Amino acid sequence: MPSTTIKRVVVFGGGTGLSTILRGLKRYPIDLTAIVTVADDGGSSGRLFDQYDIPPPGDIRQVMAALSDVEPLIEKMFQYRFEGSDDLKGHSLGNLMLTALTNITGDFARAVEQMGLVLNIKGKVLPAANQRITLHAELEDGSIITGESKIPLYGRKIRNVFISPQDVKPLPETAETIKKADLIIFGPGSLYTSILPTILVQDIREAVLASQAKKVYIGNLTTQRGETFRYTASEHVQALYDHAGVPFLDAVLVNNSDAFRRAYGIPADEEPWLVENDLDRLQMLVPEVFVQEIATVFNGVIMHKSADVADVLMRYIERT
């Protein structure tokens, strides 16, 4: 029989990938927390940082919209991006609202909390830190690139990423939330610029490694130019291990790329490059590997099926 205890689930990442997964998970009776990167420095988020010195709200906004339980029109308004005026062009209303709340409350994390009440979100959203984090990348030629938005532009293999300030602290409740978790999920999303920045915060990394929760990585569907171009599934996992310092995953969920390629007529020798499931190597790195048909194409974009991913994760947590 399924457990009647409410499971505590913590999800790490940022951007569209994390939001997609959360839309599926929020339908289940779980205690859900999203820990979101604050390393974004491009677009509206970068401009607001320059003008108001607040952590970037863009990834936070997307996650809150995904977890919201309000009328569709309200969510659409929150995500609305202005055009026309030079002053407002490119800004989303949600980013501006979070900026205003930060100025009113004097604290970014408090602003996120209060906005969560306005949007009636399912669960909690915690920024990885209550201040701006700057992301740096060392490329294979030894050069150092500073800025999350700049890293993918160079098109060279990334050796590692790191953050400044290195002694940045997460919110006090973050480590406790991780400690109490039953399931910790990483991804999907940009490996080096969305997922890894969260565990580069030392206290978060230590809390994850010390947690007794089952830890799962949801593999990306395609590789990404400037970050993970032509990476296999095991290379994604190895990058996570390299930055955490030790192997720490209990399971990996990857898409059945062969079946997906056949179903949608995607050629093997041209973009978009689907992530290759090198299962022999992957099974050497992770105790359990789940290969499922969890992808679809919507408006020409390859994306995870949020309901199917959530179903696999919930079945996994119930049997552990």
C-alpha cells in the first residue's frame, strides 16, 4: 500500500526545465520546495541588478508561475513581457513586481515569500542565496569567462564552473529543508548555468551530501551549444560529481531517445542533438537508471512531459 506520510520533495535548478517538472509535481499531495539559482545576469534580470542591486528574479519568476494556483489570466499577466518603451522593453511584469516588493520589504527572500502568497503557489520557492551570485567558467583552454549569460557564447568546452563570492550563504531554512527531504531532484535544465550554480553554494552542497534523501537527476533531452554540446548522459552525471566532489546520485531518469527519434523522425546526424544514453557507462556511475518515454514536441520545441516525469518520480519515492 502507498505510504500515507506526506513526502518532502526538493527540486534544484532554474529556467524552463525546472518549471516544466514543477507543473507536474504540484499536482501531487507532497511538500514541495524549489531551490532556484540566482546567477542569471542577462536580459531583464541583469538590468534590474544593475539598477536596483537585487538578485536576478527571472528564474524565480518562472518557477513561481509554474507553481501558482491562480486564474490563467493572472499567471499570464505575471509572465507578461513589455515591448515598445525603451524603459520597460524586455522587462516582465513579474520581475518588476519582485523588484518592487524587494524595495518595500528590504529583503529579496521576503519579497519571494510574499509574492508566493499573492500567487497562491503550491509549496515553497527559495533562492539559492539572498544576494547576487556571479558565475564564472574555466574553459578547456584555461581562459576564464565571467557572467552566466556570456558563458554559452564562447562555444568551447567547459572545464568547470565556480561562483563568487565563494562564501555566500543560503537562507537559514534551506539546509534544514534539504536535511528533512525524502527526495532531492536535480534538473532538467542548463547543466552549467542553471543546475550546478545551486550546489556550488557550500552550505547547500554539504547539506545535499549529508541528506538521507534519495537523489535523482532528470537528464536533459538535447545537448546545448556552448555548454554540453554532444555530451552523453554519463558526461552530464560526471560533471555533477566533479563539482560536488563525490558521487551522490541514487538514480537517473533519461528519455528513451531511440524511440523518440523514430516517433518524430529526428535524424541522428544533425541538430537538435538528442542526448545519447550511454547506458553501460551510466550504470557504472549511478545505482539505478530509468529509461522512459518522457519527451514530446510542442510548437516545434522538444520538451519533457511534465505529468509523465512526475508519475515516474512519485512511483520511485513510494517504493523507497
